[in-house]
Amino acid sequence: MNSSTFKVAKFEIIRQLKKPAFWAATLLMPLLIGGIYFVSFISSQSIEENPALDENTKVAITDEAGVFSANAPFVINGDKEYGIEKIKNGEVDLYYYIPEDFLESKKAEFYHISEGLEIFNNDGNILKGLLLQDASSRVDSLDVLALTGGYEIVDNKLTKDGSESNALGKAIIPFFIGIVFFMFIALCGNRFLMTVVEEKENRISELILTSVSSKHLIVGKIIAMLVLGMVQILALVIPVLIIVFVNRDNQFINMIVSSIEIDPIMLTLSLVLFVASVVFYAGACTYVGSLVSTARDASSFIGPAIIMMVFPLYFMQMFMMEPNTIVQIMTYFPFSAPVALMLRSGFGTISTIEYAIGILVVVVSSVVVIRMAVKSFQKNAINFSIVKPKLLKRR
């Protein structure tokens, strides 16, 4: 890296890192993710779908339907009024009433003393556990397993040639990189547009160009924006990875993590595609910023830029099948190529050669668009206003 380019990148990075607004925008989403996770964790700890029966809890059941065995505990000889009276007197903590028409109505009643507002009280489900335990004692263990569904079904996927298939595991890395790319554009897209316009709008671009060439200025700013973008991405990704690690024993998370299949060649190509795609998008936005004169004019271009980028998502179903002409065009068209290549890589509908060619298209386009941005900025650096046509002449 040229020393002038390094100085520009260093200055831009330090200037942005010193801004409280940058850290506010960077840490807002991680704090929000952490808050949501904390609330859901507390809720999952305090709310149990099938709570266990505490040994100190006194339970009484009136079984008019005769569901329980003759010697079942907790079953009392008395009607509903008798059981409710026990609740009122404090003799029992939980009282369940199973009516005679339980088989037809499929409804049982639950009585307890309410302490304030109770929204998530699942003590009524204790009856389900007691019924299941009692019924299990009267049937064969295999029947219990079949009825309760307490078994695991191992899914063995095969390819057409009979070998083991792991399409999900192969797709996780490309899709994860694709998500990071979208996050990068969402967080830094507007900054790429504004990075050049600010100097022009503040009328200091001609002063900067007296000490630094337009090439070093543009390249340095792009590098700085990429570094700052990675800081924001890491601030989002690291909390998510921590949550995944903490919940690694979760069945769903464990299944996803254990199925990840890493192909060194495809992983390397995916990382090259990510870097090239971000550089291309940064160069394109910088080029647009060099053409306009104000931040207001620049902001109007962020929408079309994002639409062109996400255009392949509108044809998601096509990318799941064998590629047709439309898919091929989007694969090698510079603005749609990044997302198209990520989708085809995730769905496994692209060969390594095609993938490498698509990446080469993005890399070449990145170099071209950065050169265009440099020349455009050099030409329009002191263009501070747009000449407006006059419809009426003054007399």
C-alpha cells in the first residue's frame, strides 16, 4: 500500500472511530440482540411447558372418569366441591377435577390459589405428566415409546449415485457469507456514497488534492470504509457466535453446527467473492458520489443500487434448479453477480469453474469501477453545484 493511501485510510478510520455516532450505530444492534436473548432466556427459565411436581407441593385429584389406576396417589374420594374446599382451606396447593365425560369432552379442570396477575402459569400441565406416568405403568414399554414419540428419527440423505448427501452442511458457509455481505451493505452502503460527497459539499476537496492525488484519496477512503465496515460486522457476528456457543447443547443448533461441511477450495473462493463484491459495491457507490454535488443527491442513488444487488432474490426458485438463461445472465452481470454466485453456491447449482469465472468478473469489475471513480473524482472534485436550467428569462 502506498504511503499516501495508508495516511488517507488511517486518517479516515481514526476520524470515524472518534465519533460517538459511529459507536452508537455499531453497538445498537448487538445490544438489541443481547437484550432479546436475555429476555427470552429468562422467560424460558421461568416458563416450563411441562413443569415438574415439587415434593413439597400438595396435590389432590377427583377422578370421576376412572382414568387413574385404583391405587394411584393424589386421587381423593370426594366430588368437585369437596376438592375446592380443600384448596380454600389450604390443605392442598393444586386440585384437579376430571369429569365423568372426560373421554368425550377432553377437558379437565384445575384449581389453585392465584397470587396476583398470572399470565404464564403452567401448573395445570402437571396433570398431563401424572396421567402419562400412570398410563405408562399399565402398558408395554414399546407401546409407551410409540405413543409418546420419545424416540429420534435419523435422517440419511443420499445423492443419485447412492453416496451420502449433505446439502445443508455445504450451504451453511456460502449462505452465512451472503448474510454477512447483506449486513455489510446495509450498514455501510450509505457511507460509501457519502465518503466523497462530504469533501465536495464542504468545499475542502481542492485542498486535499493539493497534498494527495485523487487515486490515493479514493483508494484510501475505500480501504477505510472497508475496515470500519468489518468493525461493525464483527460487532454483530461475535455476539451471535457467543449465543450459538452458549446454546451448543440445543438440539437444533447442535444439528446445524455438526452438519457444517467445509470445502477448502469453495471456502477460499467464497471469501474472495465476498471481498471482491464489497470492493465492487464500494467502488460503484464512490463513483456515484463523485458525480453528484450534495449529500441529498447522493442519497437518492442508494435505493437503485440495492435493488440491482438483490435482484437475484426475486428469482430464488430458479437458482434452486438447473441454471437457465436468466440465471446465467445474472451470474455474470457485475451488479447481480455477487448475490447470484452466493445463491448458486449455497444451492449447489454451480461448478467450481463457473464459480471462479464469476468471481473473476466481479474482481475485474471492481478494478474498472475504482479506476472510473478515481478519474471521475479528479474531474469533478471542484464541482460544487448543479447548473439548473432557467425556464424564464428576466427582462
